[in-house]
Amino acid sequence: MFQPKLSVITVVYNNAKDIESTILSVLNQTYPQIEYILVDGLSTDGTLDIIKKYHDKIKLISEKDNGIYDAMNKGLAEATGDYVLFMNSGDKIYAPDTVTKVFATADDADIYYGETEMMDAHGQSLGQRRHAAPENFTWRSFKYGMNVSHQAIYTRRSLTGPYDSKYQLSADIDWIIRAAKKAKKIVKVDGYVARYLVGGTSKQKHRQSLLERFDIMKRYYGLAPTLFNHLIITFNLGWYWLRNRRTND
């Protein structure tokens, strides 16, 4: 049986606390055809020393970059796999047999995707993302927000292009939409496929992230539909907050 090659790409800068758990989640996979590319932005906190412990099992790029998407583009340019998966520092592939299960789900899909489990800073589970992955994912699925995590999407490399450098925080949404528009077969994997560490840069710069997302969605879905969809999102967030507050009172 043909086993496609997967290029896993991790970008990191000064995250000695979390990088090893991410590395091990990739290297401990039972799937045999994995190429692991690690892009380090010249870390100064000991991150690079941890990475070099696994030098014989990874491709390492260590040089100054112009931000996270520039680093991701460097990893993508180095990738030789049939598929690519971005697993950022602190995030993890869900379990050692996850990649095996992904490629056993269906033959020759252009995109595989699944659910994501959230983790706190101590590695404790916070449960499934509030936005559950849709049963049928298309390029239009993001019109209400990013309902599939970037870490939970395996994309055929031939469908991908570089990340748009004009976006500092939300270029991953644009990248996934572009790939999904080209995809002919998209398959959902049952259960969790990734663990996501809560509290990234997009959360720290939430307003900028939202403005970039609005610009991306306006470009793909149109201004009027995007305004309408954002009103729905705002209403749902308000209702979600109010319901949780009542539950906790």
C-alpha cells in the first residue's frame, strides 16, 4: 500500500519551555514516511540546544527571519513531502498513531482535517475547540471564522503556495482558503488529530488579528456577506459569554 510522504514544519523562536514536547510528538509517530523540518529564528534562550539533540532526525534552518510567516515559507520551500502539516512550537500531533490514522481514512485526498484539543500552559486538556470542525469542509467554510485549526489540516503540497507576507497574524487563513479552492477531495478524520496550546500571538494582538481576518474574508466572500457574517459571530460570542457566566454564577 502506498504511503504518502508527510513534511511536518515547526517554526520557533525562544520557546525552550515547549519546543521539546512538540518535537517528540512528531518524532514518536508510528508512521514511517515523515520529513521533519524545524525553522528556528536564531533563538537565544536555549531552544537551539534542545533542537540540536535531535539533529540526526530533523532538517534544521536556523537564521533570522521577518516574522512567523516568513519562517513558515522557508520551511515550505524546503519541504519535499506529498503533504505538509504545520505544527508550531508548543502544539502537538495528538497521539503517536495519529498520522497513520489520517492517511488510512481515505485514499488520495487533497486535504485531510480533524478536531483539535485545546491545552493550557501546563499541558492540561481544556477540551475541544468551541468551533467544531464541519462535517464537510470547503473553501467557503471559514466565512464564519476559522473552524478548523491550522495544526489539524494536512494539505497536498502541490496545492500550496507561499504565505502572503502582508498579513502578520492571519495569513494561515488566506493560505488554507487558497489551497481548499484548488482541492477536489477533502476528507474529515474522526476524532482529535492535534493539540493546540492556548495563548499564541494572535490572542495577544487580538484586534490586529480580527482586522486581518476581516480583510481576508471580505476578499474571498465579499463585503456585504462578511459584514453580515461578523454580526452573526458577534451575537453568538455574546450569547456564549452570557450563557457561561450564568452557568458559573
